[in-house]
Amino acid sequence: MSSRRAVGAQTSLADRKRRAAQRLIIGFEGTSPSEDFKHFVRQAPPAGFILFARNVEEPAQLLELNRELRDLLPASLPPILSVDQEGGRVLRIRDTAWPPMRWLGNADDLELTRAVAAAMAGELRAMGFNLDWAPVADVDSNPDNPIIGDRSFSRDPERVARHVLAFVQGLHAAGMMGSVKHFPGHGDTSVDSHLDLPVVEKDVPDLEHCELVPFQHAVAAGIEVVMTAHVVFPAWDEAHPATMSHHILKGWLRGQLGHQGIIVSDDMEMGAVRGRYPLEMQLDLACRATVDLFLCCKELDLQMEAWETLIHLQETDKTHDDLSLLSTKRLGALRERFLLNPPPAPAVDVVGGRANRDLALQVTARGQA
């Protein structure tokens, strides 16, 4: 990363284009990127990429795909190569049948949780990934929740907090970045934010004693990435979901909890936000709330529009120039910590290997007992 200069000296259109692109993590359909996608990436090098089951054939293909994506970018900008690999229902690569995190919470053995996270991380690094969008730090406090459920370690905030920390420690031990999600908590919703906008009607003291507990512990331990929730919390902000809320993100996550690392939005294509607010409003408010990176997981048109909008915001308001510089600085610190000199990755045949399958079976047996 180039050294930071005064804001006034970084006002060229090229600088704004570069900084705007570096606030995107993008995905695509199919098992290889289209020519249109590759053209956009060369024009607007993003912070990184996210892959889904739709992109997966088998481990060796994923390793080659991640190499191809990495090679689209300058060597000075090593990309975040990411995937949602939580276990259970959210398992993009299924060669090892990693069970849901609830079973680790049920076993309540922190060493086991660390071992599972390290093994999952080893598989992911063998396929070229460097960030897992895990662990879920949501407390499963609503039995009618259609989206969290057994993705959460527990219904007990303190147990969730213990296992979130252990999981992150296991990822780090294997050289993998993690991301706690979905701040400030998606566990007490009865609506799926992929489809609609959830609202959590809880008072602040209740939120502090339940939803915030795992995130507070993760931030205190130095978690590098926190993902937001597209959820409204009227006790904090009646008008905006957390992703767009200055009070929730700047006030609570950065101010009260002290998070100094990256804040990333949940997917901007989700029904909770897509089409509900103008994109310029979403990005304006989210940037002001100190969101650093935006997930745009599939739609090339949205990715291009988001890039152009982020450029426009910098052109029309000096505040956005300042904010983009801060986000660039935080992303540079993340790269220096995890991406510039990564440890050697395991061989790809570790994916679905006997040791990992046996470990997954052990969790299944103990978690269901």
C-alpha cells in the first residue's frame, strides 16, 4: 500500500476510482468468471472476492479459480479470497460434512471448537481462500428465527462468546482471517433478511446483556472483521438498519466496544435493503456509519453502480474523501497482517481427508448426545 498523504493531495479522479473499487468484495455466477466480470475487475480492482456453492466443482478447481482471481489484480493489492464456510446449513464446500456450530456449543469443549476451526481453515487455505465469513456471533434467542437457529453456538450469550473466541483462535492458528457476524445481532429476528427487513423490538439493556455480549468479547480480543446485520433496532435507530446506522456502528461498535478493524456490510443484494432504499442513500449512510467494505455477491450491474456511486460520493463531499482514506488505511493494515506474507498452505488433498471427516463425526456424536 502507498503511504497515506494529506486528503487535499488525493483528489484526482484516478485516486477516487481506486479507493472506491477497494471498498467492494464481489462475486459472480458459474464456475469461472465471465469476460465482462474480468473486464470490470481490471478496470476497478476490488478489495476481494466471495465464492458460493454455485462457483464450486471440486477442491482443485477452487484452488485454480482463486489463483485466477488473484492474478486479475496487481501484486501490490493481494485480494481477500472469501467464502461462507460455517458448517451445517451454510457449507459451500461439502467434502467434509462439518456439522452446525450448535453442536460445538452443545459439546461446550473449547479445545474441540479450536480444533474444528483450525481444520476448516486448513481446508480453506488449501483451496486458496484467506477469509472465512465465520463464526456466527448471533445468540439464538428466538425459536421462530428462520435464518440463524443452529448456525448459532447457543441460546446463552456467554457460551456463544466463549466459542466465538475459540473458533477465531482456531482460524488464526491456521493462518485464516475470520469475521464475526451479524452485528449487533440477528438472533432475535422472525424474518429472513435475505427476503425482507427484520425489526428487533428490544430495549437497550436487553440488547447489551444478550446480543452484544459475543461481539464485545470478540472486539476485545482484536477480531479483524465485523459484518453488519440488515436489521432495524428501534431502541437505537428507528429509521435505518444497522448497516446504515451511524449510531449503531460508529456509536456502539467503534465507540462503545472499541472496534478498530474492518466493518463489512452483509450482501447489498439482500431483500432487506435492495430496492428498499436508493443505492446512493445506502452507501452514503453506510460510509458515514464507518462501513469499510461492501459485499455485492452476484449482480455485475449493482457492482458497477456501487463503484460509480462511491466515486461520486467522494467527488461531491469531502467527508467521503476522508472516510475512504480511513477505510483504505484499515484495509492496508489487514493486508499487512494476513495477506502479504501468508504461511505455506496445506496440500489440496487435505480437503475431505480422513482426519477431518473423523473430527466432524466426533463433533456430531458429542453435539447430539
